[in-house]
Amino acid sequence: MARASLAAEAERSGPAPDRGGRRLPRTLHPLAWWIWALALATAVSRTNNPLLLFLVLAVLGYVVTARRTQAPWARGFKYYLYLALTVVAIRVAFRAVFATGITPHDHFLFSLPHIPTPDWYAGIQIGGPVSLEAVLSSATDGLRLACMLCCIGAANTLANPKRALRILPGALYELGVAVTVAISVAPQLVQSVQRVARARKLRAERAKGVRALRGIVVPVLEDALERSLRLAAAMDSRGYGRAGTATRRSRRITGALMLLGMCGLCAGAYGLLDATAPAFLGFPAMAVGAALCVAGLRLGGRRVTRTTYRPDPWRVPEWTVAGSGVLSAVLLFTHLGYDAAQLNPTFYPLTWPDLPLVPTLAILLAGTAGFLAPPPTAPHRTDPRRTAPHRNDPQRTDPKADTA
């Protein structure tokens, strides 16, 4: 009996430790995943090397496979891959249709029908010969954008969106609620369709295709309307949308700070991208804009009082995962130990790109998040042998207690 009670107590205490008995499964802080993904996307923006871009895709696939949960939003990474393939295909198609001609040293592939253009449209031709160099160059450009999209998709797959919205500043709580409701719409519609389909099977309705659409759409819309009314009543009872204690002067100051801060961020981004811009439009303007935005968020958040039940912890795994992504971006921005030209190889003439050592190690460093992050919490499954009653004693719930 003592052995059975100890086993039952161990099962109630929570999920079992990971292999090796060192780390307990838990969900990583969503902000850590977003920092890691955005830093890796920033690193991708610095290179046009197809070998490094394919390595980034491999790292993303490994981390997502190793650390995603069983939640509904954790199953959407494959759709980001489909979107990435679509981006590459569209980029190649545009380069083939709106060609700029080929040089005598290019490798000719095929020729599209040429459409003459007017004189004011000079410099761009529609149709004509397509070379291998042009196709590879456009595919590489599309692959870079595809990798950035997959980085965002990995963040959406690994981070719980509702928990990520919970850490927004108090001034953005209306936006957080709206996004949370929008995220919940698709899963709820799928559940409604499944309930209606089960009800139709119980009533032995055999209509399929377009004829069955009327019997599905009306109950689903009725369920969605009823759920919207319940949500509106719940939000109204909790005071959502009320102005609270904020004065008109406080709202105006908050709006002015946010507007000036956004202007400063835009001016700073322009100064960093344009080498001919004055020096004060770079980091100084961006720093001032960020400070104004933070001040506006702090002032606007004072009128909102929120309590957090079981806040997400920020511990060593969060620091290591976020730091691996940030360090990867820093290594690709500083050009330490390698030639900057290796990040952006040319296909004119057609040569095989080099694989620089330091950027490769930087991307592999970002892939260490796959084992630096704690293992995700597995869904709790009840053992039927412990819940089923004993065949000789209806009051017994653990048949192994006889051998204890």
C-alpha cells in the first residue's frame, strides 16, 4: 500500500523530468522566443549566400521540431514553409517576365515572347531571353525573404500567442484584447464546424457537397453570433472600453509622446539605411524616438491596473535562448574573422558560393536553442489502468495495490 501511495503522489506532483532526470518540462517565456526569432531574422537580412540561407532553414526546422508543443498554433509552421516556397516562385517568375536582358557570357535557358514597351518605359522589358544566372539570383533574393518569414513563423509556432499578449504594456491592453479575440476566432469556427458535422451524422443526414452547405453554415453562424454576444456581455461586465480615471490632458500628452516617438524611430531608421543622411538621423534619432515611445507607454499604462496570475518566469534558459539569437546577429553585423563579400556572393560570373566559417558558426549557435530551451510540457494523459475500477472490488481504483 505504501508503494502504491508513493506512486500516486508522484503522478499528482506534475510532469516527469526530462531524460537524465535534470530538467522539468515547462513552457519557455514567449518573449525569449520572439527575441531569438527576430534576431535570427536580422542576421538573415545581412546575407544573400544561399548556403547560409539553407542552413538557417535547417536550424529553424530543428528548433521547431524539438521544442514545439501540442497546441493548435504549434502546427502551423508547415504553412509558413508553403508561403516561403510561394515567395520564391513569385520572385523567380517576376524576374523571368520583367527581364533586364542577358550578357553574352550568361547561360541561356529559354526565351519568353517579347512585348514591346513605349519609350517612357525604357530600361525594363517584358519577356525575352532568360538566363540561369538571372534565375539563381532571383531565387536567392526570394529565399532571403522566405527565411525571414519562416523566422516569424517559428516565433508564432514556439511562443504561446495569448501568453505573449499578456506581457504587453498596460497602455496597449485594448490592442491585446482585440488580437486575442481575433486569434481565437479560427479555432472556435473549426470547433463549431466539427460539432455541426457530428450532429448531422447522429441525425443520419447523408447530404454532401454544396447541398450540405446550408445545413452547416446556418448553425455555425448562429453559434458564432451567440458566442459574440456572450463575449460582449463578459467584456462589458469587466469594464472594457471605459475611459477610467485618465484626464483629457493625460490622453493628449500620451498621444503626443507616441506620435513624436514614432517619428523619431522612422527618422532613425532612414538615417541608418541611407549613408548620405546626417549623423543625427541615425542612432541619436532612434534613441530619442524609443525614449519618447517608452515614456508614452508608461504614462498611458498608469490608467490601467492589471494583476497577473502566475507570471511567466524569466530564468537561465530564457537568457541563453535569447542570447544565442542576439549573438548570432551581432556576429553577422560585425564582420569579424571573415570577408563581408562572402555574405553576398555574385552569380556574374556563375561560381559556387563560399561557406564562411564564422557566419556558419553564428547560425549554428542560434540552433543551440533547440536544446538550451527546456522541453515543452506534454499533455497530461490519464492512465486507464489507474482510473478503471478493479473487477473484484468496485471501490478500488489502483489494481497494483494488491502487490504492494
